[in-house]
Amino acid sequence: MKSGWITHKGKRIFVARYDHLTVAESRIEVAEVEKEIFKQPPNSALMEVTTTGTILAPEALGIYKNTSMACKPYLKKTVVMGMSGPRMPIFEIITTFAGLRSTVKAFEDKDEEKARDWLIQP
């Protein structure tokens, strides 16, 4: 599993690493991420999702939409890295459909520190 826990300014953040994965690799990584997130108390986990270079084929989008909905009860806030340009409409569709608009924010890769600071704010 590429994904794992980090600490940012004393707060635990789970980094879901979906960057540069094929559809088959995405399916495997998502399953491992879900196992870890499902261990957390409801509405408690902070998550950073990295998507740079991820294939945005319809099958992959379905995988990410489904995991977003499955993990939703366990997540307090989420940042999604690698969202800019043509990827933004896809982000908007997935977060709106999954009912995540108020707890998820997109950031460009260069803004990782800013994204993590937003994530740990109460």
C-alpha cells in the first residue's frame, strides 16, 4: 500500500496515494485505504488524497466515487491534491454526487502545506 498516516502540526492525516495508478492499481489501493479508514471512529479522520497523474477513465472515476461514498461516514475533512484545469469539473461532479461539498476542498500540488493547514483547522 502506497498510502499511510502522517503527522502535520501534531494532527494525524491519512494520505491516500492514488497518484500515477492504473485502473487495476487504483482498485487495489482503494481497497487498502478503505480497510484503514473503516477502523476510524465516525466523523474523525482527516484525509489527503493525491491524484496527480491518475487515469481518469470512467471505470476509475466509478472506483473513486464509490470509495468517497463508502468512507464518508468516517471522514471529518478531506483535501484532494492535483486538482486543476480539466480535472476540476470531475472533482465537482464526484463531490457533489457523493454529498461531500462542505467537507472536501481541492488544491493544486504546489499548495500541499496550505492544504494540510486547511485540513487541520477545526
